[in-house]
Amino acid sequence: MPTTEFDMRAAGTWADERQTVTETICGFCGVGCALELHVQDDTIVKVTSPPDNPITHGNLCVKGRFGFQHVQNRPDPDAPAHRR
């Protein structure tokens, strides 16, 4: 289970009913894997791939599955004020 989901479930904040799913294509390499971004409260909380997808068969590489943290648009609280 991805850390985000595990931590959110442990904290009691995971809410399937509040999540939306957006379909997109992974841009990390040229394969073109289908992604489903699970979003809760304007934050990507999990990435999956459809099991019937002919390329991924529901499986993703580590970049496709966990690289969503790279695309989150959140300020870094440790960054200097001029870089936030």
C-alpha cells in the first residue's frame, strides 16, 4: 500500500467517497502507460492503472506509481520565502 494511503488510513482521513479519479498518460518515459490519479482534497493520494489496459495490465513501474509526489503543486515549507 502506498505510504500516503497507509498514513491517511491510520489517521482516519482516507475517504474513498471524496476522491475523484482522473485518467491520464504517464510522461516519465515513452511507453505511454495509462494512469488513474486518485485525488482527495486537491491532492493526488494514489495512482493506479486499469487492469484491462493492454500496456500495463494494471501494473506500473515505481516512477509511474509513486512519481506523483513530483507533480504535486504544494509549497515546500522548508524553502526560503522567496522560493515558495
